[in-house]
Amino acid sequence: MTDLRHKIMAVVENDLEEIEQALLENLKPQLELVSDVARHILFSGGKRLRPLLMVLSAKICGYTGDYDKTFSTAFEYLHTATLLHDDLVDGATLRRGKAVAHSKWGNSITVLVGDFLLARALSIAAGTGSVQVIKILSELTENMSQGEVHQLMRRGDIGLSESEYLEVITRKTAVLFQAACRVSAILASAPAEKEIALSDFGYNLGIAFQMADDLFDYTLDTDSFGKEVGADLREGKLTLPVIYALQQAESQDREQMIRIIKNKDFSLQEFEQLIELLKKYGGLAYTEAKAGGFINRAKEALSIFKRSQTKETLQNIADYVLVRRI
Amino acid sequence: MTDLRHKIMAVVENDLEEIEQALLENLKPQLELVSDVARHILFSGGKRLRPLLMVLSAKICGYTGDYDKTFSTAFEYLHTATLLHDDLVDGATLRRGKAVAHSKWGNSITVLVGDFLLARALSIAAGTGSVQVIKILSELTENMSQGEVHQLMRRGDIGLSESEYLEVITRKTAVLFQAACRVSAILASAPAEKEIALSDFGYNLGIAFQMADDLFDYTLDTDSFGKEVGADLREGKLTLPVIYALQQAESQDREQMIRIIKNKDFSLQEFEQLIELLKKYGGLAYTEAKAGGFINRAKEALSIFKRSQTKETLQNIADYVLVRRI
């Protein structure tokens, strides 16, 4: 597990440093406060997974320009914008182990700085000079906000099906991974089959990433997770571990689960009880297996690329998504 | 006054109908709720001033394509997105005489639907196929969010200067008017001098529009204004009528004004007292005169265009901005 992380880091260290530098340089708002709020969340230990995927995807397509690092920040800014707004929507208190922005600066500033980052991302996308790329990013943003609305609408609804869950996580998470990988191929003027392959890679990776995240909400402690464990449930978000277990549970256990889910002030004891039921009815194992399936599909999508260090790293990242902490 | 409105309407009636149609057609979110919230604010009697300016600016540049009406919706969606977020930021209760979206659907949905409209606007901009146009719109969005943050930072600060006020209204209002007029020239492949002229027209018109709006907050009653009169003051927004009067007032009157401004629960009587002081020290007259100056500059900017019905209508709209109700 740690080996995998070391292997990836050894290869991408320079890229990550350049991404970090670009994230700082491209954040040139005129107001200090905007910068402060944006930095609070931007430079608090994010993995830079989305920009890194974009940079590696460009590399595997033989991109030789110098806009990849700059452009990659668009995906981190967009991601950060949605974090700012989502934490607000969710009423979250912790993000990456730190107080969320809205508890520090208030809701208003948080909304507006999110808007700023969203617009900044699209300005940077415009810097590619490709209308197609810009269109993908703006449509992606539409999709993400709709995914969040969808999730919000179904809050606390125990009737949420696995397919609807999949639809929500596609929009709120997978489309961003997909776009980050796909647009690199466009940027590198790669042939259509490479664009499709990277698009598939990103989509499947994104789904697996979100499933893993939803799993960690039940399997990690708050310190290793950087968010409050059990937060999904407290926010009324039904995710795959619960959806599957509810489906499988015998009526008495099912009722007990629903009682805990419906009670937003569930105790630690009740939460542990729920986890036992998730285990009993295979909710955790099922989610892990499903996520594993998407990881495999992601790796298979790369089969059209010939063997290279970059390809191996993308595959390692895919594997890492399931075993990462945070 | 009513004559002016009739004159304008007689010319733009068809354009407005087509804009209205495009606003409906381009609002194609997948989720009904997103559509409901967006429609609540979009179809509640907005003047469509921004899209109309865009369409007329394209016309005066001899634009012959068929993307103008579609594209014009980007400016209304962008405007609407900022209204949704700003009403939330300001804690407003009424907009165009209707309950604001966040009091009906809650803050979360309002934030997300605002994000959706913002992204939709940029997708529509991408439909022009012009990277320059898209860049103008995304940079504009950055600017607007920063203008709002700036205003928020200076809430209740009686030291706000006229030049800082001008900076705030440039960003929060004028840049959108400016962009709506300017990009039409780009869309129509007009020569640079026309692009500059329309940019100047839009900028000056936007400043005058906001000054008039800030004036109406002290001169109109709630029914004609569609918003709560005195709302600016209640939200701690110091606008030109107050800034100027504070500057001119003798110390006792100045202290009285500050007392009222600092008291967010001022009574109607106190509000009327403040208005008297604004009149006494010329705050209202000064603002009206300033706005009039910007209107004149807007109209002068059109001097490079030869006489036409479109030019006359743009000039009439400029005059109308100061006398409009709502």
C-alpha cells in the first residue's frame, strides 16, 4: 500500500511540484480576502489527483506544449469551487482535517469565492484556445451542479436505488475525472481512440474513487479520513454500502437500520451497530468489489497505449484509489 | 417617460419575444427542480436589458448570423446566477416583488442552481466558437464575484470613498453591460473601433444603471421598486447618495446619519429622516447628476455609428435607464 504510493510519487514528484507552483501562480485575484479563502482550502493537503491525471494523460498522448501544468489547475480550482459550495450545502464542519471555509468566513464569502474559482477555471480553460475543451468544462460544471441538486433532493430517501446512486456519483464526481483525462488527448491532438480510451479511464476511475470515498465514511476513523466519519449518514446521504445492505437485510434488521438512518442525532453506539449490519449484509464488501470492478475497467481502458512509465503510473494511481487513506 | 418606453418597445418587441423564447429553450436542465428554481427568478418580470443590449449591439454592427438571440441568453443567465447568489449573500427577502428563491427552496438549492446557470451561460458562450468571447465572459464572472466580495468586505464602513464605490459597481454591474455590448462586435466581426465604442457604451450605461438603482433605493416605494426600499442601508451597503451626503454634512447631521446607518433596525421615521438629510446635502441630486453624466458619455460613445433606428433605440435605452421604474 505504502509501496504503491512511493512508486507513484517517485515518478510524479516533479509534476506535482510544478502543479503546486501553477496553482499558486494562477490564483491571482485582486482581493486578498478571495485569495485567503481560496488558499485555505486549496493548500490544505489536497492530493492534486485531478490535475495530476490531466498532466499524465497529456504525457501518455505525447503532448509537448507548455500549457499542461497551467491548464491542469482548472480541474483543481473547479474541484475546490464545488468543495466550497458543497460543504456549505452539506453543513459540513471539517474538510481535510481543517475547519471548513464557511465556518471561518461565513456563507456569503464562501459562495462568492466558489464562484470566483469556478470562473477562474473556465478562464484557464479558455487559455487552451480550444472551444471544444472549454465546452467540455462548462458542460461538466452544469452536470456537477445538477448532480449535487439530485443528491440533495434525495436526501434521507431510503428508496434510493443503486442505479440512481450511480447517476448521482457520475455527475458529482466521475465527469470531472473523465474530463480531466479526456481533454488532455484533445490538447495533445491525439487520435479519437486515445481520447475515448482516456475518457473511459477517467470515468471508471472517478466512479471507483467516489465509491471508495463512500466506503471510507464507514471504515476509517476521523483522523485518517480528514472528514467526520459518519458525515454522509448525518447529512442524509445514502451511499452504496447502505443501499445494498438495506436491500439485503431481513425485515427486523432493515427496520433497525432505517431507525438509525432516520435519526440524525444517532449515537456512536448506534453508528457502530449500523456498521455491523452493513458488514452482516455485505454492504461494505459489495461496495469494495464494485469499486474494484470499475478500477479494472479503468485499467483495461488503457490497453491501447503501449507500455511506458506513464501508463504504469496511471495504472498504479487506479489501484491506489482503493487503498488510499484520505 | 412612458413615451420613451413605448418608443423603445415598438422597435424591440420582436427581439424581446425571440429572447424570451430563447431563454426558455436554452434552459434545458435534466432536473425539474433546477428548472423550477431557475424559472422562478428568470420569468418574474426581468427587463431582459442585458440580452437586449447584446442583440441591438450586434445589429448595429451589421451582424447577420442566427446565434445572437441564443447567445444573448448567456447574459441573462449570468445575471440571474448572480442575483440568486447575491440575494443569499445579502439576506434579501424580495426580488421583483416575489419572495427570493432561497426563502422558498433553501440556501443549498439556491447556491447550486446559481452554479448551474453560471455554467450554462459559459456553455452558451462556447457555442459562439470564439475563444475571445468565452474569455471575456469567464473573466467577467471572476470580476463580478470579486466585486461582490469587495462590497461585502466594506459593509457598514462609513469610510467608503466615491472612488471605491465606483470600483465596486464597475465590477458588480458595469462589466456585464460592457461585455454584453462588446462581444456583439466580436460576434459580428466588426472593426476594432466599433468594438471599443460599444464597450464604452456598455460600461458607461452600466455605471449609470447601478447609480440609478442605488438612487431608487431612497426615492421609490417598495411597490414600484419590486425590492424593499431601504434594503441597501439595512444590508450595510453604502451607496453614492449616502457617501456624498456624509462627506458634505455638518458634524451634527453627519453624526445623526451615522447613527441611523449603524442601526440596522432603523425605524421608518429614521429612514425618512435620513432621506431628508440626503436631500439637504445634495446626495440624491449629486447621484442623479453623476448618473446623467455617465449616460451622456454612453450616448457619445455611439457617435461613430451612423444614424439608424437601432442607434436611436440604444440612445433611448440609455435615457430610459435613469427614468425607469424597476
